[in-house]
Amino acid sequence: MKKLFILSIITLMVSSLIAQSQVQWRGENRDGFYNESGLLKSWPAEGPELMWHFDDLGEGHGSVAVTENMIYVPGTLDTVTYVFAFNNDGDLKWRSEVGTEWVESWPGVRTSPLIDSGKLYLMTGYGLLVCMDAETGDHLWKIDMLKDYDGRNIQWGYCENLVMDGEKLFVTVGGVDANVIALNKNDGLLIWKSKGLGEKSAYNSPNVIEHNGVRMLVTMTASSILGLEVETGKLLWSNPQTNKWSVHPNTPIYHNGQIYCVSGYGKGGVMLKLNDEATAVEEVWRNEILDNQMGGVILLDGKLYGGGHASRTWICLDWETGAEVFTTKEIARGNSIYADNMLYFYDEKGIIALVEAKGADTKVVSKFKVPYGTKQHWAHSVINNKRLFIRHGNSLMVYNIAE
């Protein structure tokens, strides 16, 4: 019994270390939550203390990935994307070339690094997926989605922020035969491929969820939401989700047997209820006002918070009913994250807002304008070790938000 107890403790410790070694899009659970405490509850008019900034990243709106000792951010110089690796003091430790980047429209890198077990994964707008050594930037393996899997690119280039489950790294290729694939994260070899519904990809950054013991990848393709079995790639269910441009960048959110997916251009969000076997879904409600384009939403205390695209309004909805609880036009549309009982909104005009989320009594507490950078304010913010990371085009800014 004693040996079994010790073995259980060791297993828990190893699992904890593995979980801590992974850094991904929008936090540990891809839901915009950052597990931090002791953060400022208001800011000076000029914003919190700017610790350092770097202004030579090149073009793009890929977000940062932050580990205990390193900060990784991609940027496009001319037509080539690089990963820049900094230490916590802002010293550039290395720069490693990824490959040719999308420059046809909204030029620059559009995805964020995924860090797992000492490796860094990143995909370009042309579907080149590269695995690097996170310590040195050396390439370990690479896959070309267009050439190797007959992928079909989309109007503004691949924009998928990668996700993995165990040894599997998932990619929505958008091909007819290989629509969604699972690769071995260690060597890039194919584990399975799924035909899905044969639609092109839709800029989506998918999520892995578990429902009644069934683990599934939930992603969005051109006109549909898909649920795929993680182990085999089997299509478990699908639901229609269309808009004018087949653009569905936001990561699906799962809670208590329900999945919320939201798209811009006036489409809005849909709440889907899974059956017990995870083989079918039914629509619970739809709301078109919260039509977040690509900034993500936050689920907090039974409420959804996010920015509307067509409405250009920040909105709070009830999770169960889809009813509107709160709206404001004090800040423009953009992206949102959460930490230590506060929301952080970063809008398309370059305003960072600290927001107290209280349903109908939600209020903006502080805000300031981003001082550096170029072009679109599209990169999602990141919080790590009491620091707020803001990427604006060619600039990365790091703020001290400790109390």
C-alpha cells in the first residue's frame, strides 16, 4: 500500500511537470484565463510600468509564448518569418528562421508558438509547420501542408494556433482526403487523417475537450463546427456555422456538456448541447449581437464577455440563455483575456482596458493607449508572472502589473 501511495504521488508530480511544460494559445485551457494573483486593480492614466520593449519584430499579429525563463514571439521581416527568443530582461538570445510568410494581404505572421516539452511548434500562412528546439531554435522537423497533404489554402492564409493532446499534434489542413490530421509531436509522422466534411479550413484555433469520458477535437471549417474523436479522427458530429467569408477564428469553449462557438461578420454565436454519448449536438440558442470576429470570449460566472464585430460593442451574455446582460461602446471591438478577477480588453484602436466583470454592473476601471508598434492591433495579450505582454505589429511591450 505504501509503495502504491508513493507511486501515485510520483505520477501526480510528473503529470504536473508535463502540464507546466506546455505553453499555448490563450492560456493553459485555451480559454483566455491566466492563473495569476496579486495584480493591480487599477492603473495610472499612462498605464502600468513599462518594463521593456523591442521594436524590430517585423510584421504580424502572432501572440507571444512565455515560459519560466524565456519569451518567444514570431515576426516577419520582408517575406520571411522568424522566431525571436528573449530572456526575462528583454535580451534577445536567438533568432531562428521559420520560412516564407504570407504577404499578399494583411502581411506578416498570424499564428502563435506552441511550446511543449522543450520543443516549439509554429505554422506559417502558407502551411509550413516547423518544430524547433526551444532552447536553441534549431529545426527538428517540418511538414508542408500544401505539398505533403494536398491542403487547400484560404483567402488570408492559414491562421491556426496549434493544439496537441498527449503525443498528437492536430492540424486542420483543409484538404478533401486529409481534412484534419494528427501528427506525432516528436517526429511529425502521420498518426491519422480525417476527411471531416471536406471543407476548407476557416482560420480556427481548435480545442480538445472531454465529455463523459470521450475526448474530442472541436474545430470549425468553412461552413461547419466539427467534433472529431481524438484517438482515431472519426467524425462524431457536425453542426452548420456559416458567414459571409467563411472566417471562424475563435476557439470553441466547453462547459457542463455544452459548446459555445462564435463567428464575426454578423453571424454571432451558437450554444450546442452534446448528447450523453458525444455523438450528436442540438442547438440551444443563437445570439447575433455578440459576433466576435477573432478576439475570443471569456466565460466567467455563467456569463460570456466579448467584443461584437458588426456592432462594434462590448457585450455580456448569459451562458444558459444567450440573453444580453450588458453592453458598452466605451471601447472598440478587440480581444479579451482574464486574470485575478479582472478582464483585460485590447481593442482595435490600441486601447488596453482593465475591466471589472460584474454582469450588468460591469465597468471599465482603467485604460491606456499602446505607445509603440505598427498596423493592426490584433495579437492577443498574454499574462505571465505578473507581467502583461502586448504585441502590436513590430513591437513587443512588457508591463509590470504586480500590486
